[in-house]
Amino acid sequence: MTTYQLHTAETADEAAKGPLEALESAFGFVPAAAGLMANSPALLNTFFAAFGHFRGGGTFGPDERQVLLLSNAVANRSEWAVAFHTLEALQDGVEPAVVEAIRRGEVPANRRMAALSTFTRSLIEKRGHVEAREVAAFKAAGFTEAQVFEVITGVAISAMTNHTANLARPPLEDLVAPHEWKTGYSTGA
């Protein structure tokens, strides 16, 4: 396996320093996927801009964003991203039972979160070829037409981080390590 440099703001190309500094300020560390994306300033800056719009201009609440991003990580079998978004989801108020269900690849009991997770996974698994009934089920849970498309933004953002982490397989940060996840995860339930 090839080893990729895990950049910090100090080691990154000038074009990648700004996003890494902002992420370090927000999290207290540079998330590994971002440090890896800094190997391509175009990738890191595209991710950073898209995520800024998703978070700052999107209509999903913090808990819904994390359910979407965690569902993406599980669907993409990204071990680093599942662990990272488990930490973020719990910090953003997602019920632990919802987090565990998603990590197991199951549908959460919470109806709204179930609809969001199911629709998100379907978009990934079917590469956007979802059926009208799937869109209707998503909207029946209280989501809007605009949010149908906003899920696509989350899927695209996750593709950048999940694929980067899947390619390079970075170590988990100390804060993320307690949420380690392996493909095929199950609590045995």
C-alpha cells in the first residue's frame, strides 16, 4: 500500500493552509481525511467550500447533518469516517440508539432519522436512481423538495472524505479512536 502524507497547516502547500488552519481551529486538530486531501489543494478547497455551503447555507439541523454524514460513511464502508461522524453525531445531539442503528447498517427507530438515513443510503447504493416512492417516503417524514437535493450535497461531500480515507486508511485521532468501526460492524443484536 502506498503511504500518503498526512498534512498539517505547517506542511501543506500554501493553497491548502487556510482550510487546514480553519479545521484545526474548529476541532482542535486537523481531521485525518482533511490532512490527506491537502495532498491535492484542489480537492481540499473544493471539499472545504462545499462543506461550508452545506453547513452554513443548508437547512438540515446539526443532528440531521450528522445522521446523513454517518449514513454515508457506513454506506461507503469508510472506517475512519464512521468513527469521526460517530463522535460528531453524539456531540451534535443524535440519540445514541440512532447512532448505533446506523453503525450496524440498520434503520433507526426514530421515524425522521430513519427516513433521512434510508434515503441517503439509497442515493448512494442506487447511484442517484431512486424511485418516486423513495422520494415520497422521505418527504412524508417532513422533509422538503429542496432537502431532496440537499442530501445530494451531503453525499458528494462524503464521497470526497470517505474515498480519501478508504484510499489512504489513516489512523484514528485520539478523540475519534473510542468510536472505531470496522466494515461489517455489529453489536450482535
